[in-house]
Amino acid sequence: MNTPVIGVLALQGDVREHLIALAAADAVARPVRRPEELAEVDGLVIPGGESTTISKLAVLFGVMEPLRARVRDGMPVYGTCAGMIMLADKILDPRSGQETIGGIDMIVRRNAFGRQNESFEAAVDVDGVPGDPVEGVFIRAPWVESVGAEAEVLAEYGGHIVAVRQGNALATSFHPELTGDHRVHSLFVDMVRANRTPESL
């Protein structure tokens, strides 16, 4: 049975919604806060929330360096909103002391789509997600200013890059976990499943 175990970094943000979406996409979903919990999962989701807070808590809980190591070693990882910022190799306008995990050769601008009261929903065509456009929820969302040669742009909205993949790392500016549409999570579960069983590809 090839049911992947996927963690959700449970330091801050909309953890519960991702756990529900992953379960709906046929994964075993677990909250992850500590290195020993990280070691037991096949992939990890980094949720939306506040990227500076997530960064500081990851260091405090001792999970930042193990997480960087696993991402470097090819563990599939998916970041939404603040999670996208965490997966960027470079932030255009970082807060003091803010760190990232890295893993995607992209430059991200924080809060690019505006403040909390400027949040909105929009239909987004995402490469690799079949069927109708994905309904994206943008909440103080970042966008990607630029990507390197190895990063693949999966979606744009309003002339800005809002979904990127590089190898086993996936990132979206928006929150698909808030809509009840689990197709982006299914894409990530498929990435994790393929990484666990390369002989079946």
C-alpha cells in the first residue's frame, strides 16, 4: 500500500485546513513541530500564516536546520502563501532576522497583493492541475518577482507569478486548502508518492 505520510509544519498558521485537505487527497496527514516528527514523514506542507513568526519558531523548535537538510536531500515540500516565502532562496524585502528554508530559485515579494483587508479570491489556471481553474484565496499574499533557470512557473495572475515548482518543491501564493478543492494537494500527494517509489515511474 502506497499511502504517503505527509506532515504539516504546525508552528503557526492554517494547519488544520491542510491536514483536512491532505487526508481528502488520500494521504496520512500529521502535524510536525519537532525534528523527530519531521524524520517520520515522506513530505511536508508549510502553511500560510506569518512568515517571520514561522521562521523564528522553526529556529526555536530546532526544526529549521533539519528541514533545510531534508529539502536539500529531495524531500517533497509544498508551501502556501507564507510557506512560499519560506521556500524562496531570496526574499526581496525580508524582516530583520527572517530566515528561509530555501529550495526554490526564486525571489519573492512579501505581502505583494496588499493588506489583510485587500484579500480576494480568483480563478487561477495551474499547470499540472486538470479540469477547471483552481479557486485561489489570496490573503496578504506574496508574488514571485523572478525565477531561476531550474524553477518552472505553473501559474500567473494579474501578470505576476503565483505558483512555482522546482524538482520536489512546490509553492503557491494562494491558499487552495480554504476552498474545498483538493486538486493542488492531490498534485503534491502524487509528487510525494512518486518520490517514495521511483521504480514505479
